[in-house]
Amino acid sequence: MITQIKGRLVEKTPTYVVIDCSGVGYLLHISLHTFSLLPESEAITLYSHLSIKEDAHTLYGFIDKTEREIFRLLISVSGVGPSIARTMLSSMSSEEIQQAIASENIALIQSVKGIGAKTAQRVIIDLKDKILKTFDLDSISVAQNNTHKNEALSALEVLGFNKKQSDKVLNAILKEQPEASVELLIKSALKSL
């Protein structure tokens, strides 16, 4: 198995790169996320996944191991092939995919081109436990808390409360109740303001 490729970047497009390793050019299909993080220098290292089918051997390249691991988890789901997994990684960051699966956000997963309702449900059913075991849950819940906090903060601002004061109150509530919903955050904040 080819696990990483290190060499000189010869060609770079939003969908693939060519890396020269001692005179051999390897074409690696990449996501837009990887494309956006490619270094400007010619020396490059990409983590790779080799997909073998009857008619083709295709290399996929990733900027980091997390993205490659998410790709591998996605293609393990029935109905999700390498091209859909790559499209998903182009539409969302690895962290956003982890968060969507962990929080069972079917609508967000279904928003990716090529993924229908049944496939989105299958992705969540098949991968939720693996995502929760494999990746740092704290970063996922912190991101979810930030989203809830931001929504609650904007709602309190609309109601005419001071942003700094509201922010302080919301932080105190989140320390006591890290899993608080937006509604609960707003109700608790209104009692304290």
C-alpha cells in the first residue's frame, strides 16, 4: 500500500496534483480542502490512499492524516465511493464532517452533491460510533457549543442586550451545562441579565 508520497510538485489543479518522485510522476486526486492548503514550495508530502478496481488503480492525496482517515471511513459506507467521499471532503472540512456525523445532522450530509437521504442516514448509522471513538470528542462538542453560543448571543443582541455582558453570561452557563441547547442558553441568560 502506498501510504505517502514525498517529492517535487510538478502540476497542481483543484482536482489533482502530479508529484515527481525520483523521475516518476504520481497523479493524486485531491479535495478542494487539500488544494487550498498546498504549500507554495515545490517540495511536498501528501498522505495517500490507493483505490484498486478492476479497470483502474487510483491514488488519492490528502494534506493530513485526519482527512485521509475520514475519507477511508466514508468509503467504508455502502453507497459512498471515492468520488463522493472526495466531493464531501471538498464541500466540508474534516472537522465539519465529524461534527455532522456525531450530531446526526442528516441535512448537512445530504447537502453534498450525490448523497441522498438514505445514504446520509447510512453514513451516520455506520460511522457515528467510529467517529466518537476515533476522534477527539471535545473539539466536536466545543465547535457545537460555539455554534449554540453564537446563535444565543445574536438572539440576545436582537433583544437589545449588551454583547459583552451577554457573552460573559453565556460562558458561565456553558461551564455549568456544556451540552445546553440554544433555547436553554437563551432562557438561562435572560434570567441572569
